[in-house]
Amino acid sequence: MKAKKYLWSIICVYFCYLTHGIQAIILSQNNVNFAKQWGFNMADPQSAAYAAGLAAVSTAVAWTGFGKFISVWIGGEISDRVGRKKLMIGGAILYIICFATMFVTNNATVAAITGLLGGIATSGFWDASGYPAVQEAYPAAPGSALIMIKFFVALSSIFYPLICVQTAAAGNWKINIVIPLVLSCVVLVFACIARFVYDDEKAANAGAGSDKRADQAEIDAAKARQLVAPGKFTAFLTYFYAFLVMAVMYGAQQYTKAFGLAYCGLSEMQAASMTTMYQVGSIVAVAFWAVMMSKLKWHPLKVLIVDAVITAGSLLAVLLVHQVAIVYIAILILGFGCAGGALQTGLSVLQEFVPGPKGRNTGIYYTFMGAASYLMPVIVALWEVEVGGSRGQEFKTSLANMVKPHLY
């Protein structure tokens, strides 16, 4: 009954993440066109100017990660204080500003600032309000509600790379910016008209003289029960896992297309299809692991170990075997192992083995993820400037960068 009453809030959140799926890859999928717009000469792929243009794009991507990094800590606290609706509206406004600026700016520094705004809007506003909002609106199956967020992110990431190639070939590449701009406007409308469970309950509790929620009471009780602090090594492993998986996932998400162009000799459409295959693998994994954990009662740690083995094997196949058919299959499997809910499962394991305030644990976990999403594009940008030209294209995949010295 509650799900029907708050249907618009559920729709609003899912449209948020449909839009975010595009925002996460818009710079990397349109890197050459953005570099041209910012004033770089991209005529010769082997020139230093070309490498500098790609480095500027990677820098903007890095600032997106930095925006996530600095906002994830405080977003949840603000959401609990002011409610879900205000943060959903604020995130949509920031997205509109971000995409509108991308459309008109010819300055790489301004573009980097828009990347920062996009990161803040994603983690500080939408993640902080959207994740709890769908769980509160659908209490009968909150896990399923969260899985659908991953589905909508992957859905837009499947089709958007293919759209980018088609519009660029037709000479209308800026449509690729208009699409998420329009979606952001739709989200803003939905956020304005939707009612949110937390906001309604907060108002009701305020009228009764209390605004303390049951979930906060549960956290307080859990804190009181913890007499022995977890080992520092255990905590380090769980947080380092978040950093490592995010580094691989973010690298694959951002640079799969460039890897196909540089290493496998693929066409623009074929290389873009690699990103699509990666996202297809993630959607299959979401459905598969949902069944394994809910029906067959697999422990999250078991899922984590299997995901780690799959990720390592498929990553090696992508990097070492450059036959097109094998790369396509390996990138599909990589999406299954790395992007199919591994980070969410890791958070479940963290809460079990490193007990403590859930909000604090989640904040630290996502901060390590944010650090990875910032550092990987920075590394790529530095390599682009250092090696330049066609060799810079080879380093365009951060995944290859991590192991390339060992291949010779």
C-alpha cells in the first residue's frame, strides 16, 4: 500500500539514476568532441595537442570523482536533517546546470568545474536521498528496490554509447548532451510533485514533539552493544576492497571504448559496443546474485569471493588476449564480476565484520570508492601528457596502466 502511495518518489529516484548512468560516462564517450569544443586541435591522433585534449577530458572526469569524494560524508547527514525531497530537487538543479554548461562552454577549466558539480549532485544529493527513499517507499522488499537502481544505471549505460556514435557520425553530437539535460528536467518535475516517506514521517513526528526515527534508534542500540572494537586489519581490508573494485569498475566504465580503439583496432561503433557489453554483464549479475542470495541463501562473503575470481580472470583475458571475440566475451564477464553489485555486497560484508554505526561505515566505505574514482582519471591524464600521441592512446585504459609494466 505504501509503495502505491509513494509511487512518484520511486519513479523519481529511478529517473535520477537513469540520468546518472549517462552522466557517469558522458565525458569519456564524447572525449574527442569535448576536447575540440574546448579549443584543442584533435586532427592528428599522434600529436601532443591530441594527447593534451584527451588529458583535459580525463581531468574533468577526475573532478567528477573528487566531487563524489568530498560530498559523500555529509550528504547522508544533511538528508536526515532536511529530508529527501529537498536533496532530490537540489541534485536535479545541479545536474541541469552541469549539462547546460557542458553544452555551451569552450573552456576546459569550466568543464572541470561542471564535473565537480556533477559528482556533488550524484553523491552528496541523489545517493544520500535516493537510496533511502526507495527503501522507505517499498519496505516490503527494500533489497529489490535497491537492485532496480543498479538496473536503471546500467540501462542507460547500455544504449548511450551506441547513441553517441550515431549522433557523432551524423554531425549532431551535442544531442548527446541534450538527452541527459532533458532527463534532468524531468527528474526536477518528478521531485517537485512527489511525496517522500521520510519527509512525511518527519513532519508527523515533529508535530508530535519528536523527530527521532526507528532506524536511528537501531544504530544507537548497535553502538551500545559493541564492547570490542574490530581489528584494524579487518577494517583496512574491507575499505581497501572498496577502493580496488571501484578503481577497476571506474576504469572499465570510462575507458573501455578507448581500449578497443587503441588495442583491438575496432571501429567507433564496435568499441562503443564494448561498453554496452560491460553493462549487459552487470545487469545479468544483478539478477543472478539476487536469486542466489535470496532463494539459495548464499552468504555475501561467498558472493564476494566468486566475484573477485571472476573479475581477476576476465581482466587478465581483456589485457593479455586482444582477439576481438575473446575481448567481447571477457568484457561481458568483467561486467558480471565487477559491476553487478560487488560494491553493494562488499558493503553488506563490511557491516557484518566491522560492526558499528551504519551511516559512518557507509560514509567511510563510499569515501574510499570516491578516492578511486578521482585518482584513476588523474593517473590517466598524467600518462596522456607524459607519453603523448598514439602511445597515449595505449595508456588510455587505466586497467592496462596497472599491469602494463609487467607485460614486457
